[in-house]
Amino acid sequence: MRSFRDPAGCLLLTNARVLRAVKAEAMEELKSFLASSTFRQFHQQGAIVNTEFPNEDAALALFSYRESGKTFSDFGDFTLAEHEKIPFQNFPYEWSPGMLYEAAHLTLDLAESLLAEGMGLKDATPYNILFRATQPVFVDVLSFENRQANDPIWMALAQFERTFLLPLLTNKYFGIALEQLLTTRREGLEPEEVYKLCRTLQKLRPPFLTCVSIPTWLGRRHHQDDVTIYQKQMLNNPEKARFILETSFKRLRKVLVKLKPASNQKSTWSDYLDANNNYTQEHFQTKEQFVREVVETSHPRKVLDVGCNTGHFSAIAARAGASVVAIDYDPVVVDQTLVRAKAEHLDILPLVVNLTRPTPAMGWRNHECPSFLERAKGKFDTVLMLAVIHHMLVTERIPLAEILQLAAELCTEQLIVEFIAPADSMFRRLMRGREHLFSYLTREFFEETCKRHFAISGSQHLDGTHRWLYWLRKK
């Protein structure tokens, strides 16, 4: 992966390292930031990426990598920096609303803290941030600049509103999923787009009035060839300039708090564990015990939980010492997983991803943001697929052999999977009269299909149900 949008530097992500070429003219501001109390504070909290400068021998060794040399050879005079690598790369269009909300707070926290040190953020986009488990981490160290003391304007304000506030507003009040908004709009939403969704009275109420309506009305009055609004308007009084900036940040914070995702949201799957009549309490305890025994026996280090729901089984794996990536296509349950993991300080990264329609590669020539499968294949020793395969079979019409082949590509060691037969009431509800399409799907057929890629190490029938749990070892 290579990123080149920042004129101050170029980023290269290899399998093992994160390298950044920093142009000579940007080094002064980078050094100022790394020497600031803001950096020390946020770095100590784990909220900003660690940055080091390799010595000359190490820098020369890096150029033995063909990709490194090719990337940096025509970049001119630069200093090489190396950042810590976040365990699993993730992008804003895979976040839940709660994650985007947390990332927005981190951005404002940094902007406010830097103000006291005569510095500022020159851009404010969620692409500056990655999540390490449940913690947002600011990773673009070239986003910091020395601020002119007399400047009262935060030039990144409009970007912050477009990429943080307006997506959160549109998601909360109109129910449009973040992946729909952010997958095709790297620079977020324009106020005019949201204005069209608003009812008449809604346009006059906060937060719509300040975030949507007023910018839309002013935009109509502004001639597109008038560039005067982009010219800096310096004040004679530095204290007054700083006061104006502080007031702007406080206003943004108030709006952001109003857009906090509701904690009591409901969806089709948010009450699944409580309302699922396919399991008795005894059945669920048996399932829990099976998963717990497997992870405590095999000691997985990296786990992918497919169809994680509210993260119950992700938490079991994390408590056993695993680093877990938990995916589900329902943003509500992903947010609930986030809350659970934060409360227990568990190493769980929850993402809104549908494995049957995984996130594609994005950006220039599809090279800036790798697809989910590119990031995930072979990166997990263990994959959990509990109560999810029947949905993939019926709703998405993915053949069983294809599902198990993908599972084998994702994991390096083992798969913990639940087989649900067509006689199960949930399966019948999904089939909706198409039972004949799944007449072949027996437990024996499932086991034979598994044996193409896995050996069966253990199994558990949930008595009185049409459900079986399997512990499969990759061949």
C-alpha cells in the first residue's frame, strides 16, 4: 500500500513496516510536534502513533526492499521516518457510528491541545485515524503545523464538518448507514446534499441550522469564482484570534455531543442472543463451554469472529489472550460490541463488514486502501463462524464449498464453526418455501465438505436441536 496525497511526504506500508518519507521543508514542523507536550500526552495515552527515525545503516537497509526503493527513489530530498504498525488496518467506511464519534473527539482533542502550543491541525479527516482495538489512534503525523498567532480561522473546520459531523447527523436522523455515505465520498458530505433530506421545520432547528442550512444558504450567495473567502484574514490581536478558535472548537464539541449515537438503538439482530428461541439456556451454556475449551486449549493469538453479533464469543476469545477482529454487517451490534470491549478493556476491533460482500479496494488505482480480504487472508490463526453459515447459504446463495474455502484462506490453523441443518426453525424461516434447494444439506455432507480443507478435531451436538459445533484443524 502506498499513500501520496500529502505533499509533505509519502507513506509506504509493507508486510512488516510502515515507512514515511518526509520532505525537508516539512521536517521542522514534524520535529516541533514530536517535541510538544501534546505529543507526549497523547502518545502516553496510546492515542497517537509512535514515530522513530532509523539510523543511517537501517535506512540504507530499507532500500534493499525493491518496493521501498521504487517508491522513494524519485521523491527528492527527504528524511525517513518509521511508525509503529497498527495490528489490523481499518478505514472509516468500516466503522460503526460510535467509532466515528470517538475519532471525531480525538481530532478535536488534538486541535484544542495544540492551540496552547502555537500549533494546529491542517486537516481533519477520519483517514488520519486508525483503531487499535477500541482505541482511536492518530497516525498522520504530517497533519500538524506551526500556527500563525494572528490567524483566527481553522482551515480544516469545513473538512471536519463534512467528514465527521454531517455523516453522523445523516446516520442518526435519516438512518443512512455510514458505509453508504463514506465508501463513495472520501471527502464526506456537502451541506447541500443533507439539506435536501431535511423537512422544512427541521432546517431551522439545531444542529441542522448551523451544520446544514446556514452553509447551504451562504453557498447560494457565494459566486464560485470568488476566492476571497479562502484568503487568510489576520487579526492584530493574537489573544483575540486564539479566543475565536477556542470558541469554534467549543461549538463543534457541542454539536458533536448532540450527534452521539443513541445507546439504546435496536435492529433486527441486536436482541438475537436474548430473543433467539432456537437455544435454551442450557444449549447456550453448552455452546459457550465448547468455544471456551477450544480457545483455552489452542491458545489462539489472532482471531476473526465472522458475524460477531454483540461480541459475546469475541469476548471469550479475547479473555483467553487473543487479539480479535469482530465483524458484522449490522452497525448496531458492532456498536454494542465496541461498548462491551471498552467496558472490559478487551483487545477487540469491531468492524462493519459483510463477509459475503466484503469491503473492496479503494482509492487511486485501488491501491490506497486494500480490500478487507487482502488485509485478512492468512492473518488469523483462528476463525469463528458461529450461527452464520446458514445465512450465507440461504440469504446470499453462497455454496458451502466456497464458504469453507474462504474460511481456510482466512485462517492459518483452525476454524470453530456451527452447522445448522435445514430442519432448524431459523433455517426454515430463511428458506421461505425453498426447502428443495437445500435438500442435499445434511450433517454428513457438511463434514465431507469440511474435509477438503480441514480435519475434524472435535464436535458437539446441542441436544434437542438441529445444530452442531465443530472444531476444525486446517490441513
